[in-house]
Amino acid sequence: MNIFSQGNILLVEDSTTDADIAMMSIRKSGLRVSTEWVSNGLEALTYLRQAKEFDTPVDLMILDLKMPLMNGWELLGQMKEEELI
């Protein structure tokens, strides 16, 4: 069984061009997944907190490490601190 036959992907990417490419690649892969895109770590934290609250976990996160406001490393640290991972 494909673990991503029905799952949730969170794309965290500040570049619109890179996000478009990633989203197109996911669509073309044939995976039947829900994909959400946020443009920085702060938006990702908000999304992840809500996902935890409503018990709709993220199965895969594609994370840009170099972003404004909160970079990927800071996001990962905050996720660990809040037990979001």
C-alpha cells in the first residue's frame, strides 16, 4: 500500500516560483493527496497547531530552510518544543 495514497502534505516555501514547481510535481506524481502551501515558518506553525488541534496530521512536510521571518531550522526547533513532531 502506498502510504501517500491519501495524505496531507505541507509545503513551506517563500518563493512563489519554487512553490509552483513543487505543487506541479506533486500533482503530476499521481498521488492522491491534499497539499497546502504556506510561505514562511510562522504560517507553518499556525497551520501545524490547527492540524494538531483538529487531529488532521501532516504526513509529509516539504520545508525550505532559508526563509524570512522564521527559517526552516527555527521552525523545526519550535515544532519540537511544542511537540508538533
